[in-house]
Amino acid sequence: MKRITLPREHGGPLTLLGATAASALLAPSPAAALGVELMLLVAFLARGPLERKATARPWDHAALAVMAVLGVLGLYLASRGRIAGAALAAAGALALPGGALLARRRHWLHGAGFELVAMLGLGASAGLAAWCGDLAEPRALVLGILLGAHAAASVPLVRAQVRRRERPQVLLAGFLVAAGAVGVFCISGVLALVVLLPRSLDIALATGRVAGRVDPRSVGLRESALLTAAAVLAVVTV
């Protein structure tokens, strides 16, 4: 029996881990970048116990207490970088569980639109974290756009693979990546676009996959590999 309630969306923590690695490796002050992502990760995980408060599991309250301490630690680390970045991250961390609770009440939580916006924000947090860690604004913006577009594209791609009626979503994934590529090209030129190549190839291959016959574990492994590739390429090229 599970003793702690955790969110069911596994892609969120995975995306935050990728954003954490990329931002910490690029930021001149990696501790501040780690602080930003720690706050967001804690806020994401806190959704589980908060959403289940009426039927809390044995360790939910203790977990929330630990998360609160980790959130304060994240704020302390982030405040050692740009104060404005730390303040924005703290506001986002506070809004994240509240927004998720509101979405659950409105039955938006598992809708394609809400998931897309949420993943876009989690991926783009790499840019905020890197900026808080004193990375120059243009480079931080490019990092946020790249990982934000990469993460957002995963939503329509995954949904298209497990639901036959959502096959047209592959086109939306392509649009999101193309929009991110245009934004990055306008800011930094061609080199950083390499980050989006693995995702672009995945979109091209997705047109040949049969919806509804995909093993969820293989989807998770592929998304993990794609995120790792994107994070590594971002560190090298941004």
C-alpha cells in the first residue's frame, strides 16, 4: 500500500529534472538555478497530498512538512542569485498546486489544453532558473524556449499515440516545435536549433506509429531519452 500520495503525471517531474540539469550546468551560479527548480519540483509533488487531504495516506502530512522545508531551502538558494528570478519562481511555486486544484474542480486537469500549458511552463522553467543563476538574458530566454517547446510537444505526441481519435495532434506537436525554432532563430541563430532535432525526428516517425497499440513503458523510455538528448544538446549549444 502506498503511504504517500504523489501526482500521477510522471512527465512533470521528469521535465523538471531535465530543466534542472540544463539550467544548473549553464548558470554561472548553479545553486540559485537549483533553488528555483527545487521550489517548482516541491510544489508539483505537493499536489498529491493536497488533492487527497480528505482521505490522506499515512505519511501525507509528514511529506508536506518535509516539502515545506525543502521549498524554503529552494527559496534561500534562489535568493543568492537574481532576486527578481527568485520572486518569480516563488510565485510560480505557490500558484502551481492552487492552479492544479482549480483545474481538477473544473475538470480541466487531464484536458489537452491544460496539460500542454503545464508542460510548456515546466520545460520553460529552465530559462527562469538559469536567469536566476546569472545566465545572460538572451541565452536564458533561448534555453526556456527550447525546453518549453520540447516539453509542450510531448503532450500532443503522447496523446496521439495512445488515443486513435487524437492522431491529428501530431500536427500540433510539429507546430509547437516550429514556433519554438523560429523564436530561437530570431534570438540566437541556427546553432541552438540542434536541440530540437531529436524531437523533430520523433514527430516525423510518429506519423507511422499505430495509435492505441503503443506500450506506455516504451513511451516513457523514449520521452526520457529525448529529454536527455535535448538537455545535453542545450548545454552544448546555448
